[in-house]
Amino acid sequence: MSCCGPLMFSPIWLAVLLLPLVDLGRWGLSSGVSGTTSEPRKAPGAPWESLQRQKRNWVWNQFFVLEEYTGTDPLYVGKLHSDVDKGDGNVKYVLTGEGASSIFTIDENTGDIHATKRLDREEQGYYTLRAQAVDRETNIPVEDESEFIVKVQDINDNEPKFPDGPYTAGVPEMSPLGTTVVQVAATDADDPTYGHSARVVYSIIHGQPYFSVEPKTGIVRTALPNMDRETRDEYVLVIQAKDMMGQLGGLSGTTSVTVTLTDVNDNPPQLYQYSVLESVPVASVVARLKAADPDIGSNAEMDYRIVDGDGPGLFNITTDEETQEGVIILQRPLDYETKSTFSLRIEATNRNIDPQFLTFGPFSDMTVIKVNVEDVNEPPVFTNPVIKMTVSEAARVGTTIGTVSAHDPDSASSAIRYSIDRNTDLERYFNVDAMSGVISTAKPLDREVNSVHNITIFAMESQDPSQVGRGIAVITVMDINDNAPVFAIEYETRMCENASPGQVIQTISAVDKDEPPSGHRFYFSLALPAGSNHNFTLRDNKDNTASVLTKRGGFRRREQALYQLPVLIVDSGSPALSSTNTLSVRVCDCDGDGVPQACGAVAYTLPAGLSTGALLAILGCIFTLLVLVLLIVTMRRRRKEPLILDDERDVRENIVRYDDEGGGEEDTEAFDMVTLRNLNIMRDPKVRTSGMFSLPKNAPSLNCRLKLLVRELRQERQCSVLLSILNGTFLES
């Protein structure tokens, strides 16, 4: 067995030559090196113990291919050769596995392997291939298949990168030299096990001389001591990472680090003098002062106190937590005629003192505040800025509710006039007496509409109307029982036709707009005359609810689909109020589980078996009979047969006896009403009225029956009814 090939990249192939030989069967595989092993062949007829076969081997070393090869020709990888191959062209080499044919090709005659594409180690570091020698004619393997690896050799083609950059960090001001700020880390995609392509060193290219970075670890430290935040509070550093151990030709990447100096309490406060000229009411702010402190945050928090001054207990000072200002507040009224100037000594002290900076000086300062009282014309002041009043909602118009009072602080004899700010009383429910300040009702009140009224009262000086004081009257409307209870909701009650006696079909509750102090209590009952009905009853549950129960069973929608049940609800007020609320109960057709399926009245349907054709036949029959009746009446009028009256029977008796309503024009057309009024004329057969037709003996009966027939026709009764009436009438006539 032998193999051969050109030697490329001497250091790489030198390493290949030093690798051990591995027994892989009957193949020989190498790149620039060959080896042969053999064993005796079996002689024909020799005993088995003495027979030995020749063992052919792949002598192989790992193949290396340099990544990012930029040449124009295919890159030679190595050569495969089998000792079965005698050079006569009968052996063909076949290559399979990762990248076979697409990346790696093999000369089937010589066994030379080439790479046809540019390889990237960062995408795939090695390829596993399998080689085999087969007979060219029969494609029968002449060697066992063998596996080998082609490793992609790394070059320095990736620069370092900072995956977590850019960085932000903070370090306290006045930190000592070498204080750790932050650690940066860069990664290199090159092979860390080969050469120095992935070995990174760090350096700082912007941010000196304030900070430094350790070349191997990437730890950023302070390079100057006692950096002052009040001088500069932010620094932007640029850190570089370079591979190849920082040597010339290495690739590099950069990132930024923003370093903020955090504050420490290293500056004492400083106060300045203030002079305040103002006259203010009690609890008002007299002055605001602030101690100068370059520190920020908790290091600039202040506590103020009055150390000494005129009028003990007259002033107080507190700290505004948002602005860290000292707020001086007046505790008692000032009197210009008694004392017009006050002097206060105020101390400001840092709240959070850092012991390591005590040498910087005392962290407190003092100043003197002068308060000069000036006599000014002030607006009227209410005795009580907020006065609370109550009034019943049943109060009549003009009822007195309460009184407000204000005075002029400049002159006790100054007259005051009162008025209501109508923007706070748009409905004008209240009035105030301009001179006395008495507040009274101007309209009826309703607690359910508005239970509390907040109105603003103006107090003006009579001499100077521009001086206006303001007070607030809070008027609470007290409740009375003036609202009757009603159903809590609009109930939709449904009941099954097969409901059993005593079954609860609805639970009702009530609400009341009133607000009794001890809570609502409602009483339920059925309003008369519903209380004696035989269908439903009502049970008061004594917990402000009531249950509606059935008294009987066997409800039918066809008989009655809706029941109106009046429910009387009485509250517990004094006096008690009540209301009657109607509960509608619908009878429903329910399924086996008692779930309503259809509710309400049953729609009218034609009798079973009555088709559309039959209905048309009935209507035709009715029309034919109507024409026949009209024809008979017309023929009677033309014939004018003599009217035969029974002397013993009165026509009026027949009319009254049949209890028929007057037909209007129909009756007057049938016979002359004058004849009925004058019975003597009618009894005389010789006397006849012009235009009057003769009636048979039973004419009144015929007339009533004809009218009944017309009424039945108007109501569209069935044909059988009409036939029965007509048959009886015509047979008699």
C-alpha cells in the first residue's frame, strides 16, 4: 500500500507526520506520507494453522485544510490509495460523507482529494468522510469502507467583540486610587486552541488619566484619587480588545464605558441671611430659605431648627422634603401695633453625615432671619373657615339653617356684607342675609338628589368691596321617609304548565331610596283582591325578600298565558310608605328538566285536516249564500206582497222579544217605522204606505234572522253555522 501527494504548509504536514498510525483495515490513507504492512498469503493446500492472509491497512493521518483559502484552483487535501490498485484502471475510488461531491471531490482513478469551496472554521470545524475502492466493472468493493476526518485549520479572521457593551457603571466620588469600577469582557470566534488568534488583551484608548484597565482581566479601575463629583460627575471611556496577544497584525474591537461619580456627603451646608416684609395669617408661610449644598440626593437632605429668637412659640420651621428648603410658618397672629420686628436664629444641619469626611468641617451652618411686620388692609376673616350645618329635607322654604360670622382684622367696627358664591349653588337652594349672615332655605330640598351642599360664602368690607374673605358652609340634608319601596329589579317570572302546588316560582326583593339609620326593613303581601286568588300566594321571608308560590297545579297556556300579580311592599319608616308593584307571571311549556321552551299565548291554528282548498270552498259558499240572500230580498220588494198581521200580536212585542239591536238604516229599509208607531193603520189592510213592501205574518222574525245572518257573515263564521240559520229562515218564509 502506498499514498502520495504534494506537501503544503510545512509546519502543518510536519505535525501530521508525527501522528501515530492507526490500523483501519486494508486501506492506505495519507497526505504526504505512506506506509505498508503485510502478512503472508495462504498457500493452496496448506493447513489452516499455518495459513496466514496478507493484511492491508489504511495508514492515515488527519487531513488539514486551511480556512478562507482564496486561490482560484481547487485546494489539494490529500491522496487515497489501496494496494489492490495495480495501476491498470480496474479500481475506482469513491468518497462519501459530509460535504462529499459538494465540497470535497476525489479523482476516481488516482484517489486525489480536493476542496472545491472556501471553508469557514467558525461555521464547521471538521468534516467526517468515508472512502471506498470498488471494481470499476462490477462496482463490487475491493476494500472495506474506511472513515477519516478533514479538519479546517483556523486563521485569524475574527476580531474581538464585546457582547455586553456598551457598559454603564458608577463609583463614589472621592474613591481611593485603584477602586474597581467595572469589568469588561470580549470574545473572539477564532480557535482558542490554535495559535494566538483568540488570545485577547485590553487597553484604554480614551479616559486617561482618570481610569485604567487591566490587560488580561478587563477590570476598569480608578487611576486618580479623590475625584470630585461637584467638579465633574460623568466620564466616557473607550476600551479596546486586541487578539494575537496585542501583537502587530492582530484584530481589535472597542466598546464604551460610561462612568458616573455618585455623590457622598463631602460638603457642609451654608445659609444666607433673609429679610421678610409681610403680614400673614396664622398657619401661613412666612418665608422659605435653603442652605447651599453642592451634594445631591440623601447627602443634601437638611434638618432646620430655630435656635433662638423673639417671641418663643410664635414661629415654627419645617423641611420641605422635595426642595430641602426650610419653611417658616406663623404659629400665632401678628399684631403690628404690639411688635413690628422679629429676629430668628436658624440652624441648618446635614441629615446624613459620613464619618470619613468629618475633617472637611462642621456639617451645619447658622443664619439670622428678620421678620418685619407691616400693617396692610386685609380682607375679612371668618370666625370658622369651615362651618357645618344640618337641615331636614322636609324643611319649608325660608327655614333658618345657621349663621356665618366674619370680622375685619384691621378695624373691629368695619361693617361686613355677606353673599353666596352662586357657582357653588347653581340651583339657588339657599339664601344668606347680607347683614346678619343667616343662611336659610330658598327651595325645597331632596336628599335623594343631593345629600350634601358645599357652598362658598363671601364676606366683603362695606368700605372697600375689593377686600373679600371666603368661608365654606357644609350643609348636610337629613333624610325623611319620603320614598316608597319598589321592586329591586324588573322581574321576568316564568312558570311551567306542570308546576306543582306550593312550588316557589320567584323570589323578590325591594329597594328604597331613603336611608334609615338602622337599615331597611320591608314587608311583603299580596294586594287586595289578589290576596284571595286561587292561583298564587306570597310568603314573606322576613329577610327583606319574599317568595311567590303556586296554590294549585294544572296551569294551561291555552286557557290563560299571563297572570298579573299585585304585590304590596311596605317599609319600616315613620310614617311607613308602601307601593303596589305588579309581578307578571307567564305560563310556559317546559322540557323534562323544567326549562321553559315557549311562553305566552298559543297562536290560533286551523283545525286539523282543514287545508287551504277547504278554506277557499267555505269562503265561496259564504259568498254564494250572501248573493242568494240579497236576491231573495230584492224579489220580495218587487212583489210587494200584502202584509198580514195578527191582530192579537203586537209588532213591538216581537222586536222586544228577540232582544236585537237596532240595525240603523237596515231596519228602516226593511219596513216603515211609522207603521210601527201607528198600530191602527197597520191593522187596517186597506191602508198602505207608499214605498213600503208587504211582510209575511212572521216578518219581524224573518227580519231579525236576516240581521243575525249578516252579523254572522261579518264575523266570518264557518259555513255550517250559516247554513243552519239560512235553512231555518227560508223554510219558515
